[in-house]
Amino acid sequence: MHRWESTTRYYVADLGRDLFGTWIVTRAWGGLGSRLGGTKTTPYPTKREAMNELRAIANTRRAHGYRPVAP
């Protein structure tokens, strides 16, 4: 699991497999100290594509001022 935080928000991304063996990237986001937020799960045909998506998410989070947080 990968987690990033800004001063008021958080973003989490995780790589896993579903029951059928398809690679999935699950994202969750919201406000720190708030119950509001959302989730999104996206399937990928290969682990390589899913890992590429995680790298893209990490780059976007850094570009938006988020800092990585240890799980």
C-alpha cells in the first residue's frame, strides 16, 4: 500500500488481484479528519501495466504537493 498526504488531504493506492486473478489498482482519497472521500478500482491485464499505473499515480501525487507517508 502506498499513501500520500498534503496538509489537508490523503491519497492511497494499492496493487492486488481480484478473485479471477486480474490485477487491480485500488485508490482511495479524502480529507484528513473528514469522513468524505472516494474510491476507485481499475483492472489491468498485466502486472506490468498495473505497476506502471502506480508509478504514474506517485508522480502525480508528488506534482500536486503530496508527501509519501510510511504505511
